[in-house]
Amino acid sequence: MEVSLNRKAFTLIELLVVIAIIAILAAILFPVFAQAKVAAKATSSLSNNKELALGSIMYAGDYDDHALPSDLWAGGYPIWFGVTGSDFSPWSYTMQPYLKSNSIDQDPLQNNLGAVPAGWASSWWYGYQAQFGYNYTVWSPSPCCSIPTPVQPVGLTTVARVADVPLFTEAVGSTGTIWYGPGGPLTQESIEPVSCTFVVGAPLCFTSWGLNGRLWSFGGQYTDPANGGGTGGVSFRKNYNSTFPVGGMTTTTFGDGHAKLMSPGGLSLGTNYNGSINASAIQILNPAIYQWTPN
């Protein structure tokens, strides 16, 4: 008896067509997956920023409704400047008892801080290493310039448009500066207004928005907008675009605790900032919608 075996195999052309189709689908889907990953990180970043805002409001509730101080001095803190009374706690370290987590002040859109260096307690390292910045100019202004720097946290009820004033945004990840104490890089941990012209009494404030704006820090100056150069320390990490006008979005919380993504144009409402203007030429054109003043 004769048995007929009918074996049908794929031809080389068919295999090549299938491979080509898979390659095309991969090329289409991989960018979608990357965008989904960035969106997920941005959501987590927004959540962390929201937790910071709620923590600062809890702090104010324990301190007679006064805002979180940008720095506390001479309290036996682990880091110091090398002179008597210069040990300090940045806002991120002060807030640790309210956050109950070492990771909330880290930004998922920023690189990981890595392992805790030798000589540092983990609570110190993460407490002094925030990847979000505090709008100290409004909430905790500092006269310029001395060490220790006296800070003057404002009463929350003294800020007229509390829901419009930025509280925290994404900010510089690390200055690379070596401080006294255990040593190691520390963050700038602050953001600055688009224009300092509203400031009364010349508190500590630098003109650092604009094409030639430079974020000053103890390690030098930042020129890259990803690190807040030209944008007052505000880092626009989501869909970041390094060209001017600065592209991207930053997670932002406001004085009443609500959070949302903001663009450079959204945070500079009421001014003539456009990313291509020099810092010295930036002016407040409409104070009614300018968001960086307490009134």
C-alpha cells in the first residue's frame, strides 16, 4: 500500500514577509510602549509631589499655620558649613517625620540616587537629597546673605491666591557639591520665580529664568534646562525638549495641595517669558495672573 505524505512547508518568501510584518509592528509599538512608560512615571511623580504638598500642609498645622521653612539652622543637624551654628536641615529633611518614606521626595522621572554612600545614614542621605524643589521665595523668604541664613516662613492665610501659587515642582537632582559633615553631593532643593521684581527687601533670589538664566548653586551654575538652567531650577522632565523655547512638562503642586502637570508657559503666566528672552528682560506684565507672588 502506498502512503502519500503531504507536507507543506513555508517558503523563504513567506518567512521573510512574516518577519517584515513583525518588524513593522515592533517599530510601531515600541514608541507607544516608551510613551506609556513615561506617562506611568509622570503619574508616579505627580503622586509623590502631591504627598510632599500634603506633608507640608500637615507641618503647617503643627506650627501655628506657618509654612514649611526652607532651612532650619543650629539644631544639631548632621550637615554643616564648618562654622559654629551652621548645621542645617533643608525642608526635605525637616519633612521626613511627615512623609514616613525615604522615596517620596525622589522623582521617578529623574535618575535614581543609587546606594547610600559610606558615612551617611539612609535617613540623612534621602532627607538631604530631594529631586523636587520648594518655592521658598514666597513660602519661606530668606534675606541675603549670611550663614546661618535667617528664614521667614509665612502664614498660610497671608497668601491671597493660595491655590495659584506653586509650592513644589521637579527640580535639580544633585549639585555634586561636597559639604561638611559626612560629605557627598546635595541638591539645590529650591525653585525660583520667573521674575524677582515683586520681592520686597531683597531676599535671597536670583534671576535664573531666560535664555541666559543660570541656576546658581554651590557647585557652579546649571545651563541645561533639564536641570533647571534658564527655568529657575524648575526641571521639565516629562517629554523634555532641550531646545529653546524649553519644552516638556513638570509636576507641580500649589499652596492648597492640588497637583497638575505644567509647561514653562503655564508657570510663567503674566510675564513676557518665552524661552528665547534674556533673564534681565523678563517683566511681569499682568500681576493678576502671575503665580509667584503671595498676593
